[in-house]
Amino acid sequence: MSQKYQLPGIVGTLVFIATVLGASNMAMAVDFSKLNKGGAVEAAHDSEDAAQDDAAQDDAAQDDAAQDDAAQDDAAQDDAPAEPVAPAIDAAYEFGRANRLASAGGLTRAIPHYKKVLQAAPERYVQAYYNLAEVYRHKGECREAVLLYGLYMIMEADEQNRADAKKNRATCLVGQTTGELSVAVAPDYATLDINGYRASAGEAFEKLLLISGEYTVEARAQEHLSQTVKLEVADGSSVERKVSLEKRLFHGTLKVVVNMPHATVKVEPRELDSKKGSTEVIAMKTPIPMPLKLATGKYFIEVTLKGNKRWIRNVYIQRDEESEVNVTLRPAVPEAIRLD
């Protein structure tokens, strides 16, 4: 990598790459040159590493037990059962732990910790993509490594770091069949994951080089239904896919107040946010005693009463909000007068 620092007190040399995000944040990269392809450390491990690792596990176990006890106490005080809440991931702790395990040769044990980092804060810990790619490369699992190198190169801004990743990726591509994958998504602020790893946030990714095989792409966006597609990347192919997410079905209410009884009110859906919303035209006579529950979107409102001018209006129904229209019907000019 482009910037290297020595970290004392941890077996193996750690490389630091500066990633400035708000407060100064130094993202650690493990020096995998000390590992052979079998994942063993060429230098002997001393007992201090194992003791530190075990102590960290004990501390984590005690913290988990304390949290469980507190959760049980809280649940006992509440009459209604609470929804289970997934514990928050401490990305900084998981990243440091993964690096310690990887630098000590515990490649397999480092994997779930790197994955937690990429689940919780992929944009903040871009270096975790590279480190995890290196772990898989040294384990001989090149399909996963090539994917992670590619995602790292999408997100990493430093040209030298990207060049290093490309160079290491090349060692995994020897003898492999490959193809390219490009995915766009609507709405454009949706996130894209590939095989569970964040591939982009609010933008498409293009020509991602992958080892041939099947890949799972998931698109998600707020207030939209997520969508998962499986895409086959064949040797020499360039696969392109556009994923369009459907808006979730939400409702609001419409209150219609007319100054005259026995008027006919028609509510016609024009542009609904979700395809699951009802497109049926609603017709009723005034007075209308209760607000109408409608899917969010645009509606055309028409109010008619014999002897009065027709009243029309477009109304947009917002999620969890009540829209109100107050209609004042006015007498129509008699036909005989209009002819004069």
C-alpha cells in the first residue's frame, strides 16, 4: 500500500493507510507478505498473541452477558413483548480484531469480523475490502478475492492503493475465466450489494471484473421494495442489468367537504406511487362522513351537482397525512341567459 507505519505490540507488521472521514481515522491494513498461501505465519507465534486474543474473547463474552441480563431485566418490567433488536456493530472494534487475527495467521477467524465491518460501515472502512480480499487470496479462494478487490477499486480514491489491489488481483486471475458485470438501479439513490457486499451507494457500477459464475445482486432504497436478482457471468461476457425498484404501498387520507348536500364526488387515481394501490374510481354523495383512506399518489377530484358549476382539482395524497379539500359549488348560468 502507499503509506506504511509500524504498529508495536502486535505480532506481524501492520500497515496503516490514512482514510480521513470527519475526525482523523487511520484504517489498518495487514501486511500479508508474512503469510504464505496456506495461511500460516512464517514467523513463530508466541503465547502473548493467544493470550491477548483469548482476553478479547472473554471481554466480549462478558459484555454480551451483561447486555443479555440488562435486556432480560428491561423485558421483565414491560408488560408488552418488545420486538427483538439486533445489537449494533462496533465497526472500529471488529476491524481492529480482524486485523489482529489476520496478522497472527488466523485468516478463517478474521473473516466474520471483516464481514461485520463491511456490513456496518463499508464507506468508512474501505480498507476492509482489501484486507478481506487478501485473506481470501491467501486461502486460495480467488472467486471471492477477485470480487472484493474489484469493489475496493471502485471505492478507493488513492491511485497507488488501487494499483496495488489490481496487481494482487492479477495473481488470482491466472488460469481463470472471467466476465464483466454492470448494474444500474432506479431510483438513483438506491444501494447495490453483490454477494452480500456493498457495491455502490446511490450510483451504478460498471464493468466489474469477476470470475465466471453466478452472482447475487440486491438493490434497496428507502420506501421501496428491495429486489434480488441472480446474474450469470459467463467467460468473456459483459452482462448489463437495470434494476427498477417498486415503491412500497403507503396510505394517507382525504377529507372532502362540500357546501351542498347530494353532490356527486368522484375520486380518480391518476399517478399512484405504488403499483399495488387501487385504481378503482370512487364515487359518493355528500355529505361524506369520514375521510377516505387512499394509497399515496396523485388523484383527480370532480364534484358535480345539477344546476351548479363543475368543480375539479388535482390532489396529492402524502404518506400518513390528511389532505383536505373544501368545495364551494356555485350556481351555473342558465342556458337561456347564456344564449342571449
